[in-house]
Amino acid sequence: MKYFFLILLSVAALWAEKVQITSDNMKAMELKKEIHFMGNAKVIQLDNWIHGDEIIVYFDENNQTKKYEAIGNVTFEIKQKDARYKGSAERVIYHPQKSEYLLKGKVVIDDLTNKRHVNGDEIVLDMKTGNAEVTGKGNKPVKFIFDMEKQKGE
């Protein structure tokens, strides 16, 4: 039980600020160093949130948050500096130390700041650098949609 409370305290390390995780059920797995939040699971930190059927928080040997993973019907909104993304995927994995999101399976992202829309099978968002890498799958290409600015005099 002591370990369980240490894990819950470490969940706050997902991000530097206060983190709130809600779900219908929760299961702590001490030996695996995981906490599973099942059913209508949602992680909220400031203006950022990720919602899915299940969210798993993984810890390292020092009980620090290593990563978390949202699985099934995942929707999200991520805001950082001058970027704001909203979208969906089958799975989202977040590595807090790298500030990197890996989005997998039927990924749809709307870049609300730059008014762009991206579809792909796998997208990596590096929030430190602002870089994104998009991969298509099989016969489904990457799709990128954006508005052209009108030139003066047009």
C-alpha cells in the first residue's frame, strides 16, 4: 500500500504542474510499476487533456513517471507556447522527459494556431522543437490541408 501512494504522488511528475486523472476504475500494479485507469479515463493538466478508454501510467525504477499511454477512442487537446493541437487517434503515448507525443492509428490533428489539418497513421509531435513527423500506411497516404493566404491586390 505504501508503494501505491508513492506512485500516486509520482503521477504529478507527468507534467511539472498539477495533474488530475479521472476514470471509472483504477488498478495499481506494483511489480510492473504501472497504474491503469480504465473506463472514461481522462488526464488533465492546465489546458491540456487526453481522454481514452484506458490510460496507463508507467514508472521507472526511481518511481518517476516514464510515460503514459492512452488507448482506445483517444481524443486530445495539447497547448504549449504558441501551438495548439486538437485531434483523435487509436493510441497516444506521451514521454514527459522528452516532451514528445506519439500518436498511432487513424490519427487526425487540427493545428488550431496555424489552421492546418493532418491525417496519418502515425504522427510524432516534438513539443520542444515544434517538429512533427507524419507517416501514412499502406494505400492510405498522409493528408495535409491548409489555407493559402491571399496576396495583396488579388
